[in-house]
Amino acid sequence: MEAMYDTISSTVVSIVVNKNHIQEGNIMRYLDPRADLTFKRIFGEHKDLVISLLNALLPLDDDHLVKSVEYIPVEMVPDNPLKKNSIVDVRCHDQDGRQFLVEMQMIWSKEFMQRVLFNASKAYVRQLDKKEDYNLLQPVYSLNLVNDVFMDDIPEYYHHYDIVNVEHTDKRIEGLHLIFVELPKFKPHTFSERKMQILWLRFLTEMGDVRIVPQEFLANPEVKKAVDILEESSYTDAQLNGYDKFWDIVRTERTYINAAIRKGMSEGRAEGRAEGFEQGRAKGRAEGRAEGIEKGRAEGMAQGRAEGIEKGRAEGMAQGRAEGEKSALYKVVERMRAMGLNDSQIAEATGMDLRQIEELRD
């Protein structure tokens, strides 16, 4: 019974908290703030909201917060909101002349960082006329909210790039500041540090699927204003058709990219197998040659030993026969000398020459 009471109480509290977000008994429908239409309306038409976002997400100390801004018109509007080429979603400058470029990127591409650097550099260069002094240049901050993961090897979602000395990273050239936020990596853990950063990132990542707006969003005036802007009822049919087309394009682009990734992986595996087979075959041939050489060397040595033995045996036998014959002749010659024959008579009787008889004497 207590559990049922708690559930009913919780439901009542949620309804009371969100009473301004219920219309004719139905929960309000909200658009996704990451879409091109809604993102530009929130941060490109309401200065107080873009100021809050910049102060929350940029690396600014308390003495250099953005206090006021003036919008700078964008150069063109592309037919495909994902093919932005060299434009950004929101451009503005503050009371000190610093420029801010804000962009929502739905799908990561390998050339996106170069495009961000190009846009920031272009904004930096265009600050001066030919006759003006370089000391008048003010920093350019590029804030890029990416609805994709592009750094799989590191866990952090916030990436800040500056022009720094490689050996002494505390030494830097003031001018360009590039900030990238990987929204899918963001997980709210605590409100103890930079509460507004957490709120804005929660707003961007949660409002697309929300059914009942979180109380934390409604308790903050700036975020609540952004929530109200997302109410579907505040958009025309033509705008809603454009909104639906945007998400169709996002899904199509992501399908193409995923298909290309799968194809690349499949081709990579096939090439890997082919390369592995070829490497294995080459290695096998090399090992076969080595084994053949070794086997041939061993067989050659065995055969050489056998031939050496056979040759030694033959030479030994020949030498033995020669020595045996010499011993027999020696005995014959000695016997004939004992009978009183001289060497000439022995040579005539045996057919030997005198040199052989003299050698037998030795």
C-alpha cells in the first residue's frame, strides 16, 4: 500500500512540476535541439542563450566571460544541412571584439577538423583591413558540438586545441581556440563543477527523447526558455516538414557511412586473407628451400662419407696388395742372394730391373 502511495505521489509531483508543459491533457511534444532548424533558432536568435552556452562550454575564466554579443550574418544556407562546406550555424562577437563560431555537427567526417580550422582562420584574418595594425586582432573561439564519436582511443568528451609550444606547452600563441565536444561520450556525473555546462549538455543530449521535461531544466531560466522554444506547436507545417527532411538526410548519410564501413571491413578482411595466404606461401617456399638445402647438405655429407669410406677401402686394399707383393719379392730376392747370385743375375732371373732390386735391398 505504501509503495502504491509513493508511486501515485511521484506521478502527481511530476504532473505539478510540468503543469506548464501539458496541453489539453496531453504531454507536450518537443523537437530535438540538435536539428539544424531548432539549434539555429535557440542559439542564433536568442543572445542570452548563446551567451550562456559560450560561458558554460568555453575555457573562459571569470574575468573574461561573455557579457554581450552581436550576431554576424552567415554567408549562405546549403540545400543539404549536412554539407555545410565553409559556413557555421552561429557567428557572433562579444563586447571585447572576440569572435565565436558555434556549430552542431551531426555526423563526423575526416575533413571536419580542417574545415573548422579553415573557418576559424578565415574569421581571424577578416578582422583587419590592409592598413590596420595586427595588435587589433582579437581571439576567435570555435565551439563544435559533434553528435558522433571521433576519438575512440580516449575517454574524455571535451577537446581543447590551442597553438602551443611543443616543448613548453604553457607557452602559446593567442589567436585561435578550437573546442570539440563529443556528445555521445557525455555522461552527467555531478553538478559540483560548471553546473551550466552539465545542464546545456544534458539539454542537447536528452531533449530529443524526453517525454517529461526534467525538473533541473525547468528550474533554470535559460534552459527553460530553450525548452519552450522546442515546443512543436510553435513551428509551422513547412518548418516541421524541413525538420523531418533533416532527420531523413541524417539517417541516409549514416546508412551510407555504415555501409561503406562494413564494405571496407569486408574488403580489408579479404585482402588480409589474400596477403596472409601469399605471405604463407612465400614463407613456405622459403622454408622449403631451406629444408631442401639442409637435407641436400646432409645427404651430400652422408654420401661423401660413404664415398670416402669406399675410396679409403679401395686405396687401403690396393696399398695392402702392393705392400704384400713387395714383401714377397723381397723374400725371393733375399733367397736368391743367399744362393750366391748377384743383382744382375737376379734381375735376369726375375725380370726385375736393377733399381727395383736395389730398393728391395733398402
